[in-house]
Amino acid sequence: MHGVQIDGETLTIEDVVKVARQNAKVVIPEEAKKRVKKSRMTLEKLVIEKRVIYGVNTGFGALSNIIIQPDDIKQLQVNLIRSHASGVGKPLSTDVVRALMLLRANTLAKGYSGVRLETLETLVEMLNKGVHPIIPAKGSVGASGDLAPLSHMILVLIGEGKAEYQGKIWSGKEAMEKAGIKPVQLEFKEGIALNNGTQLMTAIAALTVHDAENLIKTAEAAAALSLEALLGVSDAFDEKIHNARPHNGQATTAKNIRKLIAGSQLIQTGNEAMQKRQRPHDPYSLRCAPQVLGAARDAIAYAKKVVEVEINSATDNPLVFPEEEKCLSGGNFHGQPISLAMDLVGIALTMVGNISERRIARLLDDKLNNGLPAFLIPSEAKAGVNSGFMTTQYTAAALASENKILAHPACVDSIPTSANYEDFVSMGVTAAEKTMQILENTEYIIAIELLCAAQAVDFRGPEKLGKGTKKTYALIRKHVPMLKQDKVLGEDVEKIKRVLKEIKF
């Protein structure tokens, strides 16, 4: 069966990326369809038996003590979506919206939500035909789920709101008509089943974790190139050192850097440095790269595990359990696991940017860069008349400092909502959004380091590079030539950042 299957159990972060960014088709397997139908039949039976079920025949939040009469049950669901579509601010990017839709569909496919199969199939059809709801980014506190963002998604599902289709913005009704999709008329429980959950924070988290894994590899390549450009000492990367402190991330980073610098003529051992009356080891920004980048690796690995669990979880409320014929109200919509994990990734990436900025400063400072010209200005270009890479470090410093502000954890914050009934919230979307910004800032910092390191290597001789760093250098020079005189460097930084998003080291 072609396409990405959603069964509520086996979705991966790679699947999310394929659907969100490569427009892979989504398929509901037959077993998942059977579970969805069974869940709906169970819920219908409980409603016929006149059971009191939160969100089905009661109000919501602090109004949950109000019993809803049978004639108002359907209107209750539509009103829920309209009233909760209170988001504001710039719209979410298309890849985040697609990831959000996929994750919402996947959790419905688990068979605990009690929706009709046709409702799930309509959501998947929107995804496959490219009807993308316009969803304001602000408005979720991350408990009772991402209510406002998900409600804006559902508005289009029911033929309201706004959506992007084939590159243009339409009303939700127009977009659905042009795509040939019949809007859904919500039945009991379907509104709360669709807008209760952690899908926005998890969508951002899945894409961010994927990109963060690639960024760590890029940061290792940048550190290795800087190490050679600064005639660094190889001892700190020796396997014996890292076996003595066996953190997985640290050992992996050290191993990767060893591979990158293998065969280098620019690297020396501590003993060789001492014979030249030089220091036997490097400053921390070089020597401790495995410890810092490795710790970030481990943090991202932890977050990946959390995200992989969350994307295959039932996070709405209440949940239907067909085998026991029960509908139970709990708190799986609470985003604390994702909030904590994303704050950790944000802190980790901030460290990655901080140490990179310190290597950039060292590369540019002729008092610290082991014989390279100030700001890496070539001799044929007059220093003073030309500033070289001087202000790229300003940009890196600005980005690193912004990251330090953004790295303050959101997961420790909470603000009561719903008349103090929902009195402890996760701020999961805030954690995820700011971590995505930290990621982008750090991508810029690493791009600047690579440009500076490549320029420094031009003075040393690229032919002396190690096996892996030669490839890194060649990739940079394929897109950006050596700086011979001052030019607009921001364009080069943007270019390298774009290249690094597409290349896997």
C-alpha cells in the first residue's frame, strides 16, 4: 500500500516530514477503519442509554456541570468550534499545518475518539488534496489541548473559516468546493474529539526534532573545519577519553569529528604542540566540542522519544473504550511532556549556537587565530578599507544572545483558564514555537561559522584538510567563493543556511 499509513500506532517523525514537506499521500488502513467504526458504535450505544458523558451531553470546561438536552447536542459541537476559534497572529506555515492535520488524523485512527469514519476520511482528503486551513499561531496554552489552533482547522472541515488551496486564499467553503470535498456536518462528540489534543505543539516538535538532528551533524562538521583552520590539537577527540566518560552523545560526536579530520595535515597531537613550545591543548570551544555537542545530542534524543510516543497517542478527551463500553474523562490533552521536551531542545540548541559563536570570534581575532589575518582579510585587500568577516560575528552574537532569552523554559509557566477550572496549563505551543526560532537562529550561526572556517582554510591550504572536512569545504565553495574584498555577506549566510537544510552530513 503506497503512501503514509495512519493507524494510530506506527507513525514516525520521518513520516511526518514526508507528509508535511514532501506532500506524501496519507492512507487509512482497513484495521484502523474497523477500530474507528467500533468506537463510534460504542459511543452511540452509550448515548442511547442516556449516559452522562462529558463534552457529549454536557457543557465544556467550567460549564461541564450543565446537562445539554438532546435537541442541542449537535449544535453544541458546532458552537464549540466557532467559539474556540479565537486564535490571533500570523498564520502557521504550511508544513506545520500539514503536520498538524496528519497528527490529528492519526490520533483519531487509534479508535478512542468516537468520531465517524467519514469525518476522519474527510480530514485525510483535505490533506491529500492540499486544502490547508489558515490557522493563527497564537492562542493555545497547551492544556485541554491546542484548542484554538485545532478549532481553526475544523472550521474549514465544516465549510467555514479560511484556507489556502493551490496557492490562493479562499473561504473554507470555496476551498472545499474547488477541491471537490464535501464539508462535514458535526455529530455528537465530534467537535471535542477534533479540537482536544496536543497536535500543534507536537507538529512543531516533530519538525523541529528532525531539523535539530541534522543541525547537530552540521555543527560537528563546522567544529571540525574550525579545528583544522585553527591548527588544533587532536588529543581531545581520542576514543579513550570518551570511553572513560561513556555518554552516548559525547562518544558519537567525538567519533564523527575523528572521521571528519582523518588524514588532516593541519591537525597536531598535544606532544607535537609541546615540542613546538605551544600549548598542548585547545580552548574549550574546540577541545570540549564533544562534551557540549554530545550533551545536545542526548537532549534531542530524549525529545525524539517523547515526540514518537506523542504522535501515536490518543490525546483528546473523553476517550471511548469499546471493549469495556466505557467513555472516560481524563487529561491526555495536557501538553507537559512535549512542553518539557521542547524546552530541553531549545536549551540544547542554544548551547550549540553559543559555542559556535565563540569559535567564530576566535577565527576572526588575529590575537587568537594562530597566525591568520585579522577578520580573515586577504593581503591583497587593504585592512581598514576592507572589514572582511568582522560583522558576521556581530550577527552571530546577536543571534546567540536572542537564543539565551528564548531558552528560558515555558514549561515552568502556567496561567489559569476557564474560570480557574483549568488551573495548571503546559504552555506547550510556546515552548515548541520558541524552540523552532532558536533552531533557525542556530542554523544561521553555524552557517556563519562554516563561511569563516572555509575562508580561514583558504589561507592554510584546502588540500591539507581531512577526508571529511574536504567535502564540507567543497560544499561551501560550490556555492560561495573565497572573499577577496568586501561584499554583502548576509546573502552568503542565507545561501549557506539554505544549502545546509538540504544536505545531510
